Amino acid sequence: MGKRSRQRQKNQNTGRDDRDNAGWGAGYADIVKENKLFEHYYKEQGLVPDGEFEEFMEAMREPLPATIRITGYKSHAKEILHCLKEKYFKDIQELEVDGQKIEAPQPLSWYPDEQAWHTNMSRKIIRKSPLLEKFHQFLVSETESGNISRQEAVSMIPPLLMKIESHHKILDMCAAPGSKTAQLIEMLHADMDVPFPEGFVIANDVDNKRCYLLVHQAKRLNSPCIMVVNHDASCIPTLQIESDGRKNVLFYDRILCDVPCSGDGTMRKNIDVWKKWTTSNSLHLHGLQLRIAVRGVEQLAVGGRMVYSTCSLNPVEDEAVIAALLEKSEGALELADSSADLPGLKWMPGVTSWKLMTKEGQWYSDWSEVPSSRHTQIRPTMFPPTDKDKLAGMHLERCMRILPHHQNTGGFFVAVLVKKAPMPWNKRYPKLRKEASSSSASPADPSGLLLPEVTGGLLFSLRPPPSKKMKLFGYKENPFVFLTEDDPVFTTIQSFYDLSPDFPKLNVLTRTHEGKKRHLYMVSKELRNVLLNNTERMKVINTGVKVWSRNSDGEEFGCAFRLAQEGIYTLQPYIHSRIITVSVEDIKVLLTQENPYLSKLEEDAHAQAKKIGMGSIVLKYIPNPNNPAEPQCPIQLCGWRGKTSIRAFVPRNERFHYLRMLGVEVFRDKQGVGQKRRDGDKEGEGEEAKEEEEGAAAENEAELDLENGGENGSESKTASSNQETSR
């Protein structure tokens, strides 16, 4: 793909960003929400049912309501839902803000298990109204902790239609900013009792800087099964994996192809689209969208599903891409009927006829009408197939178009493709590589297939990436170095934490070849396989979940590495010592007091703590089914046993989260005014204080007002600078 196309792909990511971000960012100045060309174009296309066009346009001019999604795989999702229903939703439903009565939030009827909710509040009301300050702080804090996502409703649809299972290998081709990627990870981890699902998610984006936004999103979920890579999706490399001593091509069970688009479905929050919209946007993007989709189906396993989606209502970016893909597949692909998959979701069937219009207003219904002077902008694949039987066999009506006025959402398009057989060009030309001269062979194509160009007027290549050395842009990443089973670092870790014999040492990696290892990370064995066999093919930005961090004085306590909260749920099943079972009251003490004495713990936990030497510990809460008033999910926290004190090493927002689950209302005064901390314990300020500084994020600046009987204590102010726009 040329430089212009790559730049266009970067520039057009706006559509995905805006629907994922769900309009939670900064406000816009008043912009006139009028575009006569837009109205004329969509009236002519006939996508909106008769008599509904004015209602459609009216909805487009209304602010998008705020929607939130609860992170479903975590065992305490039910606790968060209970907290939302019983506390925050009840508090806000009787309010009136700027003359607008706040309605009780409602669950999205088509999202499973009441895990997604929408309100009649806009982003501006939630951010600006003092009456909603506690609710807003809750949203920001829980979003940073990875327990909820502030995501637009229609953005939640594609992952649901992918039908993810825990063993699936998944590729997210254009993943940033990452809301849907987070859903995919959640679905892999549906069973919390399995720390390492067999499946994984490889999340890709063309823009190096946006990849780091993707990392931020993925890291909130603390999964060892996610890898972020940085490639042009239209020529993303074919990867290898090793199986039974042989190297095979990696084919994905599920692919999300959420392509860059013109974004006219996002007009309700991306208000710039009103003045920037023109038909030429779709004409420019169609070829790129088709190239990305073609590259996706090439890498899809037979029997696998690929979901193609845009936040554009334009058939040139939607049905035209799907029709071109189906035609070139010669029966290898078929559109799945997803009509029964999301009961409650209102959508319009895909269309089988549409027209093209230039920005000057010239209409074309067929390729034969297009003058040769326009052949560089308008391509044959932009029109519906002319063969009526072939068109009928495609079942384009199985595509789904979501219109904003039907359920008060953004606009959206989604299609589910199932691969029935290898793509015809893969079957038809298997010997081309052997016949080709060495100069034209592509060692970057481990499948051994040199793919031909597609004819029919579409000028793009289906070949895998060229054999020339991969160009790397953006930040230089540190290497990913796997430890060996006999690495000396395991000697003390093994004995100090009494690790299980089945602990997967080979899955542990670090980010340095030389010097002391600062952090240790873990990945699943399947991702390890991908990493080891593709170092020259792909640019990996991030992978793995942090499980241990070096503490400079730790060796005197028996181990140079302390546990990291990010990886505690992954690691804890393998740890058999240094675990203290704590009660609800113990957790309240640990999370509201900076460094409490051991004697502040209840009798049982106190007795356990006295038997454990100084150093890193696991604080474990086991739910009691006979006491439904307490959280009914396990809680695991990293801690430090000092000489006479104990503390929790938990980032600020996670502290807030766990306290809320325990019924403690956490509210930070915006002016930072609060009561002074009461616990005066200064014991153990040495190593523990250094560890806090390294990564536990509790710098004791902001004051908390802990209502409902909680202890007053100081906490940190380390919120991300992009709280208001986190996705």
C-alpha cells in the first residue's frame, strides 16, 4: 500500500475512535448540524424506511446518550452491577439537571446479562453537573480499573457476533483505541478458574502512537493472552506457529475487521462530520477497506468467522465491500444469518441496490456509466453485482445496518462472514512459488503461496508482505526475552512463594537481554509460541501481564522480587505460601489506612500474619455463601508484611473499586479538602515505601471522604491524564 493510502488509513481512524469513545471527551462549540448533500444522498439511497427520514435526521442532531458496559468476565461483575443498581442509579434517577429530568438508566435489551446500560444523559451533563459528581468519579475510577468501559452501544455489537470461545485464536486487524479488543479479551476469560485460556488476541493497528492507547486499554484487563502489534492491516504478515516439531501457518478462528471509515454514523458526537462530510470520503476509502477485508479472510481458518464493521451508513463502504469479497471468494465465503443472535436489537437488512454520487452531485448507477476520466476515483467493485442470480445468492440482506432513531444509538454497519473453504487464489495457484524465479519468491510468505493479483478493475495486490526487511516506525521496543527453566532467578522465587511444580516457567519473560531483570511478565504458552517463531516478521508493541517486580532490598527478606497486583489473579493459583486469608473488615483496614499495625487485623488474619516473615504476601478474601451481605466473589490483593505492620500494594482506582464492593462510599473532594489521616503508623517505611513509589500508585496526596462508616485515610492522586477520554 502506498504512502498516501497509509496516511489515509491513519486519518480515517476518526470514525472508530469516536464510536468507541462514546462521546465522553471534551465538548464542542456549537456547530450548525446541517449538510444538504448528506440529506440528499441518503434520501436517494432509500436506506431509511418510508416516512422515517425526518425522524432519522432529528436523531442525528441529538447528543448521543452515555452508555457503559460492565467487564463481564470478572467474577465480581455481579457485584459492580449490584453497586450500580442499588447505589448510583437510584441516586441519580430523581435528579433534574438544567431543566432535564434524569431518567433511570436502562439495560440494553440485546446485551447479555444486563452488562450494558444506557442513560438519557449526555457526556456534558455527566461531566459538568455537581449533582452527578459522585457518579462521574465512579465512572472514571472504575474505567481506569478495567471494571467498566464507557463505550458506545453500537460499538459493542461486533464482538458479540463473533461467538468467541476460550480456545479461539483471534485477530483484531484495526484495533485502536481498543474497546472492542477489551470485549474480545473478556470473552476469552469467561471462565475465571482458567488462568491461561488456550486462545489469544493479537490486536493490530497501523498507527504506532495509537498502539500505546491500545496497550493502555488492554492492560486494564491484566490478561496473559493479549499481544499488541503495529502493522498496516492491508498487508499484515502471515505468522507461523510450531506444532509437533513442525512449523505451520497461523490461521485465526475469529477475525474482527473493524475498518477505517468515513464515520458518518458518528455524527451525534463527532460533530465535525457535519461540515466535513462528502461522498468522496467513501470513494477514497473503499479500496483500502476491501484490501483489509481480503487480507483478513486470507488469514481466517476454514470454519472461522470474520466480522466486518464500519460506523458508516454508506453502501459504498458497506455492502459494496462485502459483495466484492463474496464475488472474488467464488463460494469460499458466505454471509451468516445473525438475525437471531442479538434478540432485542433493531436493525435494517442490507440492501441489494445503491448508487454512487460524486461530490459535485453526479449520480452513477452502473460501472458502464462512469466516464474514463473518473476511473481512478470510481472502481467497478463500488457498484452492486449486475448478475441478478449471483446477487441473490450473496444474501446481502443478512448484513445489518443500525439506524440511530430506532434505539437512540449511533449509526453502524456489520456483516458476519463464515469461511467454508480456502480462498480460490490459494487453491488455484499452489505451485506458483516453485515456478517463480528466486527474485520474485517471497520468503515472508511462510504458507508457500505466491498470490496472484485480482482482476476486474480493482488495482490492488493480494500478495503477502514483500521479502524486503520490515520497516519499523515509532518507538524502539525493548526485546522480549523468555527465561529458561534453570534461570537462577527462579531459585529464590520457587522456595519463597512455594510455587507449584506445574508452574509454567517457560512462559515467563523479561524485557532486557542484559543487566538485572526489573520486571517479570507472563504470557500463555500459545502466545509464547507466536513470539518465538515470528520475531523477524512482526513488530510487537506489548504482551504479557506483569507478575513480579524487583525490589532493591528484597533479598534480605528471602526474595528479590515482590508480587505485582496486575498479575495476581494469573499467578496466585500456583502460589502455596505467604498467603493470608482476610475478612471484609481486614480489607477495609488495609485499603483505607496507609500502613496499619498487624494488630489492626482481626484475630484470624493477625495470627496468620505473625507466622509469616517480612516480604511480599498475598491477601486473599474467600466469599462466604452464608453471608450474602458480603461480596460473593474472591478478592486477591498484593501486600507487604513489614516488621510490625502490613500494607496493601494496590493502585488507587483498584482500592476505590474494592472499597465500593465492600459498601464503603469513596468520594474525592475536587478541592482536595478532606480530613487528615488517623492512622499514625510509620513502621516499615523503608522497603515498603520504595515499593509504593515503584508501582503501587498510592502517593498520599488526595484526601478521601469515606462515608458509610469507613476509616478516614489518605490516598494517591495518580489518575491518568486522559481520564475524561479513556475508552
